[in-house]
Amino acid sequence: MIQIVRDDSYWVRHNIIEHHYLHKWPSPLSLPFSYRITVNGNHAAPDRRPFGIIVLKKLQHSRQKGVFGYAGLPTAWQLLDLARVWIHPSLQKQHHSGHSMSVFSQAVSRLWQPVGKPHERICRVQRDWLAHHPPVFPDLPYHIRLIVSYCQLEYHDGIAYKASGFVEHGLSSDREKKIFIKRLPMPRCKYFPNQYQLKLPLPLAAANPTQERES
């Protein structure tokens, strides 16, 4: 079974820099936060690398026509960018995009899995974002309502995004990327300080015995 757990550790950042085709962790100014993929309860592959990693962040620009930042659309603070997805080679099937579509779609779809009691329903990524970056101005819209991903045509054809529930929304201004969006429902709960606390499945040292500390 494919599951995801929150993990912002050095181990995760190191593996993105080492193995993702961009070889770069997002800027700290974009407030990146990440998930690690687990398989059947196992937290690492036999080679001690993660089974996969998902990284989201804030976009650096404040609006995009027809997507966010304009009247009647989500604000820039109600949107996250699906910035990195890396799947361990052992889970990848023969697909030229470099991703196993089934693992990609199963893992990414966990982001909008509903959590909480029925009268307090909220998508997992919406809840986790509030824990990662609580709203500075809670009187303004703050719930994440949109996930955007800029699919580089050099590396992807977008099939895995569509299988995950994203909808294609045209090309970027440089025409080198396809834009995919996923709209999230409005949560039934509101933010209260100290309400959203992260609970990792086990100490990171136990999940990764070779983990190094960041200096």
C-alpha cells in the first residue's frame, strides 16, 4: 500500500538534490514542505533511499491570469505549487516520463485525502499547510484551494498528472511547460492556534538509520 508521511528532514532534501532531475531544493523563501512515500509500512527502500518524495511550495509570483490572484479566483496564499516528485527507480515502470504513473497518482492523490471528523472535513494537504505555515492574517482567505504544477515538456507528457486528478490549463508564457491545476474543496473547519499538530509515524532516525544531521 502506498502512503505518504510528512518529512522535512535533511535526508529528504539530500535525496531530491541528488536524484531529482532538477538537482535543486526549492528556495527557503518559497516555504517548501515535503512528504515521503512509504510502501506497505516500510519507510525506505533496500538501498536506504526513500521510496519517493513529494515537495510543495509557494509560487514566487502573485497572480496568473485565469488561475489565481485576480477577482473571483483564489489568492496567492490559497495556492501551492507541486514543485518536485521523485519516485524510487524500483517502483518505476517503463514510461518515458520517468515516473511510475500508478505510484505517482496514488501518492499525489493522498494529498487531498479528507481527514478529520465529518463536520470538520479538510484535505490532508490543507491541514498540513496550516501546521507548516499558520496564517499570519486569519481574517483573510488562507485555506489552500488550488494545487498548481508546471510540467516541463522536456521531461513529462502530463499523463501522470491527469491520472492524479489534475486538469490541464494551457501552456506557460515561455511555452516550455504545461500548467496543471487541481481544485480543492473548501474545508469545513477553521484555523485555531495549536489545533494543527504534526505527528510523524516514528522518529526520523528510526526511519533512516543513515540520516545525517544538517550543520
